[in-house]
Amino acid sequence: MFFRKDYATPGPGVDPDAPEKTGAARLAEILSLECVSLVKLNFLFLLSCLPVVTIPPAVFAMNQVTRRMVLDQTVLCLYHYKTAFRRDWKRGYAAFFITAVPLVLSGFGLWFYLSRAAANPVLFLPFMLCSTVFLLTLLASTYFYGLLTTGRGVGECLRLALILGGARPFRAALAALSVYGSLVFAVLFLPLSAIYLLLIGFSVPCLLGGFFIRTVLKPLCGEEDSHAAGS
């Protein structure tokens, strides 16, 4: 029963002619409507991450499901998660390594060059380069996963994500803070945060990240999202 369909019929008490909510009101509405699905999604994500090597497609599948929530599309949690996991696992691995490798390498470069720059000021130059790569990758990654859910090619999504990361950094920063910041915070406060991580510690930050970038992606993803809504 727990992993059965979330929606058999349209929800009661929803006026189809009511104006669409925006901002905090819209976020609160999504969280209230999808609260059970978010707990299910968090469990599915944790279970599918247990083999460790399956983390990349699990991250991608979770982003697929939360993207549907943000777009107000019907969410059949187990079905949509399993479908994305099995069908798009290659895109999941591509997205994970395209974002993780630059983040790890530039992050190490930040520490390495900064720790030696006091003795040799010339090292501030590679430090600034690593800082730029790290920051741009961090911002672009939030758009990258959102764009990948539209079915575009990986190369095109990467190009658009890099452009948006530099041109529209504020929304990306909010999304990155929601996803990466909340995870770092939870890890620092283990084991007190264990229940939070078990119940909603991955699904809700992922939803928040998608929510913050939705208005930026809307002009780029209108056709794909409309097509996805009917699937």
C-alpha cells in the first residue's frame, strides 16, 4: 500500500479556475500536497543507493520525480522513479561525473593553492581559477539536472547550464544552498540529523532546488514539459 499510486483521481477541494499560487504560497502548497510522496521518494532513493555504484542514477531519478512535482504533474512515485532509474541510468552517470569531477578537483585546488599562497603570492592565480571553476560548476549543476529532465542531449544541457549558471546565479545559489548546504549541515550534525536524513533529508532539498530554478527553466523547457505532462 505504501508504494502504490499516489493519484487515482484529481484531488478534492481544488478549484481549477483559481489563480495559480506563486512564491512561498506555491511552495507550501506543493509540500502539503506531496508530503507523503516525498517521504516515499526519500526511502526509494536511500534503498537504491545501498549498492553505492547506483548513486548517480538514483540522484537523477529523484530529480526527475521532484521536477514533476514542481511542474504540478501527476506523480506515481514508484513508477516514475523506477522508470527514470532504469531508462535514464546512462544520463544519470553522465550528469554525476560531469558535475562531481570538476567540483572535487577544483575544491582540492582551492585548498592546495590557498594553503601555499601566503608563501608564494603567484599561487593566488591558480587559486582564483579553481575558485571560478568550483563556483560555476556548483551553480550550473542545479540547472544541469533540471535541463536533463526535459530530454535534451547531455551536451546541449551542459552548454545551457553553464550559460545560466553565469547569467542567472541568484536562483542557482538558492538551489545549491538548498541541496548542497542542507546536506553538509545534516552531515555535520549526525547522529542528531539521522531521522531527518531518513525521512526527507534528500527528497525535500531536491524539491527545493527544483522549485527555485523553475522560473528560469520555464522559457527553455515549455515544449518538453508540456509533452512530459501527458506521459
